[in-house]
Amino acid sequence: MDLIHFRMVMPAALTQSAVDLLASDDCVLNLVVVRAARVPDGDVLECDVVKGAANGVLGDLRELGVSHAGSIAVDDVEVIFSRHAERIEAEQPSALVHAPLWAAVEARIRKEGTYPPSFYLFLVIAALIGSVGIVTNSQILIVAAMVVGPEYSAITSIALGLDHRNRRPVRKGARALAAGFSLAIVVTLGFAAMVRAAGLQSTAFELGLRPVSHLIDTPDFFSVAVAVLAGVVGIVSLAEARGSALLGVFISVTTIPAASDISVSLAFADWHQARGSLVQLLLNVTVLVIVGVLTLRSQRWVWRRAARRATTERQGR
């Protein structure tokens, strides 16, 4: 069963109101009250909530002032053994059992929307791996470069900022992508120039047989289609914490390989391929951001509509 665990610290003056609120909801179980908390002074409440109902419970607790005067910690319940919980699950519509906790989803996206030095380091390393894959015509290395690249965190942060009309994460994410890809391209250009000077490129690449490079630097309908589908899957996997699906997004869209191919093409004086890769990079990032915004809005609307309908049906029993 999908449950969310809440741990709340609040002033004693709010405790009874919070207890009444939680105890009256049949989607709340295992309610525990511990008196005399410290830092801040007050009480501690803990409970488990059916995942889909957690959005409403969290909203009510915030409206009560718990998050302002104290704190609310949220965590997933991985495993629970309880016949009471099994009965609750059997009685609840699926929309109230599986709906994402949107506050937690957005918190995860905001958390990933920070750009420490490692963000830029991973971008550079991913681009370098991609450049090796291009000059050796190794598709495996291209996939490896996609997995290493951290750019999707910035893309989702921009999408969330646009969805909330918050310019700050949009500006931060755009700057991080621009600076990160620029740095990766410059460093990889130096590496590719060294490879060319030393004659380390593969014989096939030297003869113009570049199937990997041609796949990357030729944006077309299929590039857009894959970026759209990957953008949808990326947001859905973030909302539903499906890590394997999110990994599939990393290895399906040619952002990092396009940056690598820009550098390699410039180093080997192939201006046509460099332009094509630049278009591919800008196209994929733009499509991922737009699709991210639309998917966030539509998915939130669908789940909230389903939850309201499920709540109405439950109350009408």
C-alpha cells in the first residue's frame, strides 16, 4: 500500500486542532502524539496517510499554520504490515491510493535545481565521453555519456519555474545550462583538437564513415517526437518516483551527444555537422522544457480531478 509518513513539530497551542483534523480523516492511521518537544518548543505528531489523500491533509495542516509555526517532515513508507492499512486500501478508490504528493514532487525538482561544481564537472565529463564515442563510432559510449549528463535536472527546474511563473529558477536553470554546455563544448573542443593532432581518430571516422555523428547532427521529425515522448516520461517518472523510467529519458534524448558533436565537428572543420548538432541541442532542450511545463500542468489536473471524484464517491457512501 502507498502511504506517506508525516512527522510534525508544532506549538502546543496547535496540537489539539491538528489532532482533531487528522483523527477525523479515515485516510489517516497510526496517529501518535508526543508531548514536550524541543527546538521548537511544543509537541510532536506522527501519522501515516494514504498517498492520494496526503495532498489534502498537507494543505489542511499548512492552512492550520503548522508549517509556519513549526515544521512538517514527509517521507514515503516503503513497507507496512497492518490489516487496518489493508482494509483502508481496499476501501479507497485507486485515485486516492496512488496519486502523487505534489508538494513532495515539486520539492524534489527544486532540490535538483541547484548547480554545485559537480553539475558542471559531470557535464564536461559526459561531453568528453560522448566525443570519444563519436570519433570511435561507439554507440555504447554515447549511451554512457547520456547517463552521466546531469542536464535534465536543470530542464525540469526551468519547467517548474515556468509553470509557477517564478522567474528565479528559470533564470538559474537557463544560466546553468548555458554556462555548463559552453564549458563542456570548449573543453571537449580542446580534447578533440588534441585527438586530431595526434591522429587518434578511428580509420572509419577519418574516411567519413560516421554513423553515430550523422545520427546526432541531423535533427528531424523523429528527433522532436523522441524529445516530446521523453519529456512526458521524465515528468511522469519524477511524479511517481519511477527511477528506471527516468533513466530511460537520460539515454533517449541527444543533448549531451549534440554538445560533444559540436566540439568534434569544429575540431575536424566540419561546419555543416557543427551547425546541425547545435540545432539538435537547442531543439531538444527547448522541446523538453515546453513538454515539461505542459505535462506538469496536465498531470496535476488529471490527478486532482480524479482525487476530487474519488473523494465525492467516498463521501457519498
